Amino acid sequence: MTKPSIPRGTRDFGPEVVRKRQYIFNTIRNVFELYGFQPLETPAMENIETLMGKYGEEGDKLIFKILNNGLDNKDKEEKTRAALEKVLQGKTTSDLTERALKYDLTIPFARYVAMNHNQLTFPFKRYQIQPVWRADNPQRGRYREFTQCDADVVGSRSLLNEVELVNIYHTVFMDLGLKGYELRINSRKILTALAERCGGADQMINITIAIDKLDKIGLEKVKEELVVRGLKNDQIDIIEQYLKIDGSNEEKLKAIADLLTSTDAAAEGIAELRTVTETVNLKELIIDFTLARGLNYYTGIIFEAKAPPQVKMGSIGGGGRYDDLTGLFGVPNIPGVGISFGVDRIYDVLEEMNHFPPDVQVGTQVLLFNLGEAESKAAYKLMQELRLAGIRSELFHENTKFDKQFKYAEKKGIPYAIIIGSQELAAGEAVIKDLRKGTQLKVTMADAACYVFG
Amino acid sequence: MTKPSIPRGTRDFGPEVVRKRQYIFNTIRNVFELYGFQPLETPAMENIETLMGKYGEEGDKLIFKILNNGLDNKDKEEKTRAALEKVLQGKTTSDLTERALKYDLTIPFARYVAMNHNQLTFPFKRYQIQPVWRADNPQRGRYREFTQCDADVVGSRSLLNEVELVNIYHTVFMDLGLKGYELRINSRKILTALAERCGGADQMINITIAIDKLDKIGLEKVKEELVVRGLKNDQIDIIEQYLKIDGSNEEKLKAIADLLTSTDAAAEGIAELRTVTETVNLKELIIDFTLARGLNYYTGIIFEAKAPPQVKMGSIGGGGRYDDLTGLFGVPNIPGVGISFGVDRIYDVLEEMNHFPPDVQVGTQVLLFNLGEAESKAAYKLMQELRLAGIRSELFHENTKFDKQFKYAEKKGIPYAIIIGSQELAAGEAVIKDLRKGTQLKVTMADAACYVFG
């Protein structure tokens, strides 16, 4: 028998980790709901045509496909052979695989909105906290199964939504105790205007790709990359001026207006950034013209959340506005804006900052000792009262040595023990031990529940 | 473009459904934790050898297998051809698929315990609420992706665990308002003793299979089946007497002691049932000797929970004791006992009995109307106070007609509207409308938060 194991890039979450993850999920979920977002859950599996072609050629390869049922059975040899032949001839893979595991939450959300747009009330504000799967090469912090945590508003062009999303980020990070986080904001329209200033919108992609690397490679290498990508020196000068814009949000908005020619894109981008930053007015919200968010489908405001600087973690969330969520599924004209929390990284940040609340780390609160038939009967009765009072309690499963029962409490990190021996039973009393402080007191059984948790 | 759809047997859960499901999950989770059970989560994917051969030949076919990465790419033609050739020759499927979606929570739990048994503290009490996947033919109430909800204690032979699990069932069903539910209990040892009484333990399977059908086909057909399965008339007479045992739990225990010869199995089974039923002493806990729970791995006490009789739903949970959780993974001697809640059926029962609490059905609690720039600014300020007070609130996304904003609240089932028009703004007031009662009152803005939810 081979030793059991789990697939590379996947994880078991034991009790302590689940409790900490649940704390993060519950904090985020609570804020989403306070802001009027409604929960949605879509299946793990989607039809393969829903997913393929949505994430680029590289993405397609990273989608986990599910083998059609029966193809691994010997008795379906002919069917299997025929399916494979088609795959090998490059005709179709659908006889081999018709379903796949979802790769993100956005495409299934788009599919859901496209399927249900006649019944939904717009603006539709949904949040979704579910696992996704990617056949990426696993490495530190990158898993093949991980949880995404998204909130989107679709069917509204109002900047109120951007304001709300900024406040959601702020409330969640404050609730989690992440003082010092930063929320960077930019607009894709500013990047469009920069490209226009540098000789045309066709430079947009080249400029964006290069700028996106600034954090990693620094200004000089970005300039080299711009040269390689065919930009001329005077254009690169403008980009350098652009990247060096600094100061308060107000100063940055003034500087960018001076640098860019007054095109529609520039005017709109500046107005959007001004509205959002002035309405929210948070010191954590920082205009950052170097923020580009890759080559994706964003068209307006874009966000990126960064962990407090004392932990070197980088991005812990991001998002932005898009023009067309469901066009790919035949339903045009549904614009939206959304954000995402990087839950695995937030977990690591809280761990590193030692910021998980102590009570998240306690499972069972009280262990009642099992010291004989009559004693454990009294203990069981008391335990049911504790549970009614909301106190998580266990009675040790068998009458055995004190030591063994203490050890169990210690290993499980249970903070209190209640001991009812024959003496206590006769006197109608119980000994309550605070196992962390090492103190103990004797109370009447009737009072025990009050003593444990006030 | 084909109309988007989801795979057969899978479901999207919209906001109302997610909230109701979360209510059930949270109720169960809360009780599990009060009883000292700790959460565990395992990946959706397992290595295929972890799952195959654990659920019988039929089960193997119903496992969703994941295609190895790259096999659907044309450029890996040779690799794909070789993989397929091996499958077709019946050699191995591992070149085609190495991973599969989990089929239940028990085998991944066993795999987890086997992998971590040196670090775990026994008895290990875990609960797990996660989706599983089965390539079954979908039908009413049967899905290809559904959530299981299990609690198990492993590493303990104490009957205290059975008592605890009975109390968990009772507490959960009371918390959910399912008065009239029944928890049937039997012991596999009683069935063993019956087989012994009928001429030998080798009859156990034949008797169990037939008895298991009693609910569906009735006594006469069960007797016919026993004939077909080779049982003699005098044996069938004993089984008939067995199936007809009736009365209180006490009377049943007396009758079964009279009917069975006093073997070890009979004595142990009767003692177990007596201990558990007398310790718990609940009218809902009913000894039912016709309960068999199929041909699975149970060895001691078995349970089945039934919905209140006014809803024709049958089983809403089940479980039992087993001798050996992890032997299949090379770690012997870990006995345990576990129960499971049938969440989809419990959902249907609560729906049919109209038993979901009203507040589970409310998403956003307050819609603030958007009636102009200054007005909406005041409304936003008030909204942030409401949210701080824990009230789920939204500001309508744009300044538009009253009607449209009312309609949005109505469609979304939002119970309160707060209206701040130019008059109210000037007076520092707000109108609060109770949209369900059709009443309204005017309050100062400072008091609005208190008025909405007391």
C-alpha cells in the first residue's frame, strides 16, 4: 500500500486553519452584506465551452478538465478510441471532456447573469466566496485550489459603486486590524490618455506592459523595455515624467492634467479619480499613476490593495470597472465594477502580524473530567447547561487517569477544565481550573456556568 | 453563440437560496462546535488511488475523474496516444487521469487521519461541511454536486460518543424547528444475532438486504425475497417475529432478548441500545429493529433520522459506528462513530413546513433614496451610521424617479426605505417608510438609526 497523499498544490485545512480562514471570510462577508451585496454560489463544474477561450491561450491550458464519464472503462473501448481519434486530429475535445473546474469567479458570474438577466434586479450586487482551480505550477503562495472572494455591481455606471467598493476595502481591512494598508487607485482612461499623448492609442498595450513591471524591475529597466517595444525618446521622456508624478492626491491630479493633452479620456479619467478620492477622503486611498493592472478587461477606475509595509507581501486585493460583463455570452450592455480579496495572502499577513483574535484560536472552551459513573453523569448534566449558555464543552470520553485528561486539554488548547470527583459530587460542587493561568476555584454546581464565562 | 447553461445535475444558488442554506449550515456548525467538534476541510481533488476501490464497482464508475494536464493539446499527441493505448489495453488509467473529485467526506477524512495520525490528539472529533461530486443520473433531489455535512469521533470506543451524537441530532432539529422528527436507532450486532439465530452469520447479508427494503416493498414482499435468497420457512418465521416487535423502547428490548439466543452479539447489541436510549431518554429516539443501513461498514449502533411525518421526505440523516476507519490507508485500529445530515432534504423539509425564520429571507434591510447631490450626500452619511449599527443598507445608485427606486426596493424585498428630499434635508430630517406595513414616520436624521431597528 502506498502512503496516502494529496495532489500537488492542494491543501488540507486542519481545525486551527479553518477557524482562522472562517474568521477572514466572515469578516469580509459581513461587510459585503452591510453594503447590500447578496451571496451567489455557482457549481465547481462548468460546461467546458463556458470557460475555454476566456483566459487566453495560456489560461485554456491551465483549466482542469473533467474526463467524460465511462471513458476509463474497458467496456467502452470503441467510444474511447473514437473520442481520442478526434482529439488527436484536432477536431474536437468534447467527446473526451465536456466539463471543467471553474478557473475564476468572474466568468461563472457572467454566465449566471447572462442566463438570468431577465429575472435579476439591476443594479445587481453580488458577492461570491468560493474555491477555484488552476493547473499552475505550485509554488510558495500559489495553489492549484484556492478560494476567491469577489464583490461586483453590474448594471450601473454610477461612480457611487466605486466609492462603495473603496469603503468596503477600508472597512474590511480596519475590521481585520490591518492598519497601514494602502489602496492604490488609477483609471485606465488616464493610461489611454498617456498613450494618446505618446503618439496614439495603439501604444497603449506596449506602455501598459512596461509600466506594469515598474515595481519589479525599476524605472531604468522599464525605459529599456520601452525602447525595445519601439517607443521613441521623446515619448519615453513623457512616460518618465508620468511615472515620476508625486505628492498628495490633489497635487498628482494637477500634475497629470498639466502633462496630458486635454482629450476626452484624460478629462474623464481625472474627473473620476477626483470624484472618488474627494468623496471617500481616506488617507489610505492613494492615486498611483503607475498602477496598470495588466492587460485585462478594465476600462475605468482600477484598484490595488497593498498590505501594511512592515510585511513584505505586496498586493492583497484588486479590481476595477469593466464595460461589458456578459457580451461573450450574448447579452450586451451590462457594465460593472468589482473587487477581489486575496484571502491566502491576507491570511499570511495576519499570521505574520500576529493579528488573529485570541478567541478565533480556541475550539473547545471547557473540558469536563470523567471520574466515574455518577461523577460523569453530574458532569454531563452541567455540560448541557454550559452548552445551552453557548459554551463549547466536552466531557472526556472515558474514566481514566487525571494526567491523561489534563494532557488532552493541553494538547487541544482547551482553556478551562471542570473537575467533579467523588468529594465534589457529594458536596454538589465543581472545581474550575483556568489552565492558562494555573488557578482554580471551587463553586457550587449551580453556579459553575456563570463562573466560566462571566 | 450557444446559450449559456450549466452542467446537468449542478445548480446555481441565488441570494435567497444561499441565505437559507447558510442558515442550515450555521445551525448545524454551531451545534457541532458546542459539542466540541472541530472543523476540517479537504481539497475537492484527491489522488485517484485514494478514491478508487472504496465505493464498490458501481461507485468507481460514478467518480468524476480529472484529465491529466495537456492531454487535450494537439502538440502532446504522442503522449496522449500512449496514455490512451494503456487505458484501452486495460493496463492503467493513470497516464490519462491521476486526480478525481471527492465522492464523499468519509474517505478523504480517513486519508487525512492516516496521513496525520501522529500529530492528531485522539479522540479526534471533526466536522466537515463540503461539496462532493457523483456522476449519478440526476433526478428530483439527486444532484451531481451536493453538500455533505458530517461529524465523526475517531479513536474512541466509548458509548458516550453515541450519546453525544444523538444529542447533536436532537439539538439541531430543535434549533431548526423540526418538531416531530424521529431518530431511529438499532445495532448491527442485533442483526448479527438475528442471522446467528437463523442458522449462521453467513445469512447476515441476505437478511440485511431484504430487511432494508421493508419500508419500500412491505412485509410480504420481504418474505418472498427471503425465500428467493434461500431462507427456510422456520427462519423466515423468526425474521417475521423480529420485524413485528413493537411497543416502547423498553418493551422492544425485552422482546428482542426473548427472541434472540443469548450470544455475545445479542447481549452486546441489547446492552448498547439500552445504555444509549436510557442515558439520552428522548421520546424522539426510537429503537427500530428493521433499521439495517445497507451493506456498509457499520459494526455497532446505527442511526437514521426521519423528517416529521407531515412532510413525506423520509431520511434526513444517518450514521453509525465502524471498527476501522483508516485500515485501507495502512493505519489499523482506529474505530469511530459518525453521523451525517442530509442538507438538501432538510432544506426541502423547511421549505415545505415554511420554517425558515423571516430574517433569513431579508438581504438588504434599508434602501436610502437618491434624490440629488446634496440629498444623497446626507443619505450616505446616515447610511454609514446605519452600517456601523449593523444594519444592511444601500443608497440607490442614481438620482432618478421615486417610482423606480420604490420598485427596486420592492423587487429586492427590502423592508425599509429612508427618504431624504430637499425639504427633509433643510429640516435635518428623514422619512422612514416601512414598506411591508405601508406606514411611515418622520424623524430627525440623528435619530434615524435608532428608529429603524429599535
